[in-house]
Amino acid sequence: MSQAFDSTAPRAHFELRAFAANHRSELVDRGRRFQADLISVSYRGARLRVPEPEVESALREGQDLVLNLRIARAEGATENVACLVRWMQGRDLGVDFSRPLPVGVADLQHWLDK
């Protein structure tokens, strides 16, 4: 017996991410610049870790920032990215981009691996 497809049933949500190791990025808040280590990135957002406790206290959920991922091969596509701090946990934070990045996860991973 076959089952009919139910378009209203909840769907599993997953998102591909590129992972970074030892990749330093930059957060900008009204001209103040903070160093941040990139942990992972997708076309919609990123997870970062701030290395200094004083930076952690300068950031908050709901804050608008600009992120410079500093990925040389991206030819500017990952610089001056407007974002919003969605969550913070210790020195880790998650940001959502105001607009999706115009590059795919495979390209991001390839560039981060170089």
C-alpha cells in the first residue's frame, strides 16, 4: 500500500556549512573593529569565536554588525557583509546575514582550505 505525499508534514531542515580552522575574520560595530575566529559559514550565516573577553562584553544578541570574512579568493563577495547577532554562548556567536552570500558552500570550503 502506498502512502500519499503530505505537503503539510514537517520537513527536516539542514544546511550545508563550510568549516574553518585558524581563519581570522573581522567584526565591525559602528567603526569599532573586533577580531574573530571563523568556525563555520554557510551562505546564510556564520559561527564565530571572539578571542578576547572584552570583545564578548561589547557584543549582544540582536546587534547589527558588519562581517569581513577575509577570504582572499572570494574577490570581495565575503567582505562588508551586513549581519545580525542571533545568539551568543560564552565567546561563540552566531550571525545571520542580511542577504545570502553570492557563493556556494563548496566554493567557501575550497577557499578556506587554501
